[in-house]
Amino acid sequence: MLARGCPDPSRIHLKASVVLLASLMLLSIAARSHADCGMSPLGGVQEGNVVWGLKDSLSACPAGDSVLAGHPCRLRIALYYFDSNCNPKVGVPPESIWVTIQSTTGNLKVNDEGAKVFADDSTDGAGLARITVPSFSGFGSVTVRLTVSGAGQGNKTASVRTADFDASGRVTLDDYLPSPPACDLNYDGSKDNNDRSLVLPHAVGLHWHRNALFGTPVRRTMACSYCPPRSLGTLGGDYSWSPNGRMFALSIFDTNYVGGNDCTINLVPADPSVGNLPARFTNPPAGFHDYSPAWSPVGDRIYWERQDSDIIYKGIWGQSTDTTTHTLSISGILANNTLEDTAISPDGNTIAFHNQVANGGFRIFTVPVSGGQATRITPDTAGIVYDQFPRWSPDGTTIVFYRQTYPSGNTPVAVVYKVPASGGTLIILVTRQYCPCRNTRPTGQESRFAAILQGIRLRTCSCGQCGAI
Ligand SMILES: [Ca+2]
Ligand SMILES: [Ca+2]
């Protein structure tokens, strides 16, 4: 769930600073420790080695998205931490900075948090750290108690009102239908249809606490988020981590050939301190798309697909002596038919993919990473079905894939199967109706099938609700 409409994180610092400044003037009885430095990063008189504040009066949804402009949708706590010489304490880890949260009035609940909520990250160069609580249900108030390096820093209270009035964990019509509503969600002093109208979009979307993002997202690409899909500067929608986690490969519509904007594979550092600019890794011929990158498990090559018909790889400079581009020669499949979804086995020896077969459906195949004879993994006896998105189990013995069928009319059904990696009996893992609203979600097509096998954990999307099963 994207937290659309939430305050821009870059503005939080300023808002927190204002709160902190107010806190400095009011904190005459606040807990203090160590030196009185006589000044603070915000001006005025510093009251202790830690100064902190929070933004009050939340109008929230358990999914963490915004409800009412001007009111925060998440509880954000900001603090500055100094040493006894009044220098910022830099790099103090999150496990040393945490709050406890206690609901004190109403039916307010904090969703999915342990006894302590830790800082989003270590203190920065100014001694600043933030703590975020992204999901509440019900409405009422909480008391927040901060601890830094083992020393209590006192408490503050916050009023939190959510669209999940009955604190069920999910916003439904049960929250919307009662009139007058249970909660003055917009803080205007009355419970009326204005509050209900704020609830409705979240009730229709069935927003719930499992949609909330925890932690602090760090933007790693500057691709256009509002441009039409497939236009210049937008993401292709697929990516692959390097084995050491320091880089990832992704596709971007980043060239402007006569034939249109073509996807290329690009490399991006995972850590912003390494850099922010994507480095183009592939240069497809004009009018061709490169996509579906798959980083080899030993880290020396990246495989990808070109124009639905070829699997290509190239060695990575510094990791492989061969950095030229190679196209796999694959026999045993229909040439120039839909060939997509490269997935490399954990041992790096085999590629799974899907390919169109004679009846028009798709099947899962495997082929050695050096090319050669393809092996059909899913049988061709099922009629016109569409087997896609193969994923390997960590031990390499099993492949999970997604099959789309049309058992009645035009209503597709999605079924997730597993099958031995050498072929054999299919076993159904999950059956879901096709998600008609998937196109409203840029990544819906991917999120309806991302599977991690072994201890089987699947993530599927069903009409706007995504969750692990
Ligand atoms: Ca509810
Ligand atoms: Ca109201």
C-alpha cells in the first residue's frame, strides 16, 4: 500500500523541528539527563542531552495512508541526541533508541508492534533520529515514553483517530454505515457525514493493517511516478538483487528510439551513499525491449529477456572476464514466440522460463545457462492454460509457478502450483479469482505472484488486498 498523500518525508524534519522548538519552551519539567549545554540545534536553551517531540492529532488509516490533509497519518517522533560536550551523538543505533506506546483512552490499538518501537535508523550527523508508528485502529489517545541509551526521557501524549472506528483492524462498511459515525475523524467538533465521507474510500478499498509499510522507504530511482506507463523515464516493473545485496538491476524505459521508448537494463546501488544514478547495462537494438533481469547466484552475469523472444546474458565488469553480450541458443521450443520470466536456479546452472506453445497457451521450460535443449516442465495436456512466473525453491528441487485459466466464460482463475524442477506431478498451492482491479496497481501483476518456497510463503493480490498466506 502506497502511502499516497502522506507528508513528504523531506518535510518531516521541518515539522519535527517546529514541534521540538515548541517542546523546548514547554519542557520545564521534562526528564533531563547529563549536561545543560546552554543551547540547542534549534536555538534557545537546551534542556538536556535529548530533546524530542511528536506530531499530534493524527487522522489515520490502519493501512498507513493519509485520510485528511493537514493531519499526519502516522505517528512520527523525532529526537536530537548530544554528548556531555554538546556535540551530536552520531551513529547511535536504532536498538538504543525506542519508545513504548500505551493506549490511554478510547478503543485505540497500535497494530503489529512489539513492546518497543525502535528508531527508523541510527542518529545522523546532527544527532537526529526518528521513530515511526505506521498503523493504528480505533480512536483515542496514547502515551509515548522514550528511552535513549537506557535513560528514560519522559512521556508525551498524542490523539489518534482512525477510519477503522470499531478497531477491527480493517476499514469496512461497518465503520462507514452508522450515522452519526462513532468518531470525529476530521477534528471539527462534530460527528457527521463529513467524517463518514472520509471513511468511505478506505472502506471501499478494505484497507487494513497488513497494508501498512513498516520502516522507512528510501527512494532509489528517480523514475517518473505520474507519467503514462511505458513512457520515457518510467520503470519497467521488474528487478533483481545482486547476490551480495549491494546493487540491483532493473528495467527502465530510458531510450527514445524512433520506434518508441525501449526498456533497457540498468544497475542501481542499493545504498544511496554509493550513488543514485542508474548505470545502463544493456543497449538493445532500436525498437527492442530488454527486461526481466536475473542476477546470477555467483554474481558474475546478468541474464535478461529481449523482445519476448531471446534470453541474453552479459558478464559484469570486474566480476567476469567476458563482458560481451551473448544470446542463448535454445532448441525444443517454438522460435520467436512469447519467451519470458527468466529465473535462475540457486546453483546457477539452469534457467526456468515460460514459452508459448502450439495451442497458444504458455508452459514452463528449463534450459542450461549455457543454452541447449529445453525441457518442458509443465505438461501440455492441460489445454490452453497460461503457466507463468516460475520461481525456484531455495534448494533448487521445486519450481513454483502461476497458471491462469478460463474455466467459465471470460472469468479467469489464478492458481499457484509447485512442480518438481525436473517435471512431474503438479500440486496446487493457492487458488484465487483473477483480480480485476490489478491494473490500478502499477506493480499488481508482479505482486499477485511473488513466491518464496520452503516454509511456503506466498504473496498474492486480490482486488486491492495483498497479504502473505
Ligand atoms: Ca473496522
Ligand atoms: Ca467531524
